[in-house]
Amino acid sequence: MSIERARKLKELIEAFDGYRVGRYTSLTKVERILAELDLKLPYDWQDLVKDIKVILELPKTSEAYARLEKMERFASRLVKFNLLFLASALLLYTLSFWLANPSLGIVAFAMAIASVLMVNVVYVIRVYVNLRIDSLYAEKLPELEKLGARFKVTVDYLLKQLKRELKIGKFRLESFKLKLWLPDYAGIIIVKKPGRWSSRYEVRLT
């Protein structure tokens, strides 16, 4: 099952790379994958967890973070409201057929348009929040780089494990792609740089 192990290693690599820049992946999920693979990392897992928690706290020291947190909570509430709003629009649209009432169909259509607008508002808010949080991390760059040192070593180690599994499974290394926030690891080549649709680098193994 080398290919299955390779898939799980890919998940770990992308998770640990994300931790370096404050992108959170469920610790429970990562711990479960580590147990399934029976991997011994270069560092103790609990020490890495401590580093993760400190990294996630870095932007919270800024006065701007409280406002960003409120914006994120608003976006989350808007998503939930929008789901109910869209469900109501679909129900109203169905009723317009049952009751043979075109007016209800027009209202449902208007609600659907409003729902699309809400989706765009949520998207804009979350893009803005992410960009601002990135800027807050940039202000803490020396601390972030220091805290991320163990994760870089860990990712380099996992990349070697991934290559080994792919070779065992006779899978072509150059065909295996990963999406990473940072491209400064050994044994990878950048395929695509961050762009409009993705903030991460697409890389392949060498």
C-alpha cells in the first residue's frame, strides 16, 4: 500500500508546511495519520504542538486582530444565514409551481440573486481577513522563522519518506504534485507560483 502511504505523507507534508505560516490543520487529524503510518518524526510531537500553538497566537498580539476576528465571525454567520436563505428560495420556487403563482417564482429568483451576492461578500471578507493576518505574521517574521525551523526539518524528512514510498510503488516522482506555502525544501521544483486562484506554490518531486 505504498501509494496509500504516499497520499497520507502528502497530507502531513502540506499540514506541517502550513503550520510554518500559521495555517491550521486539525492536530487530531495529523496525530491520527502519524499513528497510522507509525512514523517517528525528527522532533517530539508534543514539542511541535507547542510550537504550533505559539505560532497561531502571534497575530493575536496585534490590536487589529480583534477586528479581524469579528469580521470572520460575521462571515461565518452570513454563511449559515445564506444557507437558510437559499433553502427558502428553493422552497418558494417549488411552491410557485404547485400554486401556479409566477410572482412567487420571481421572488425566489430575486432571493437566489441575493444569495449569490452574499456568497461574494463572504469571499471578499475572508480574502481581506486572510491578507491582513498574513501581514500581521509578516510583522512577526523573525519569530515566525524561528518557530518554523522544526517544521522545515520535519517537512524535509517527510519528503524523503514520500520519495521512498513512491519508488517502492514504482510511481513516477515528477508526476506527484504538492501544494505548499513555502518552496524552500530540498528535493522539489516549483511547477506553478501562487496566483489568482491559489496562494500556494504547486511543486513536484525531483
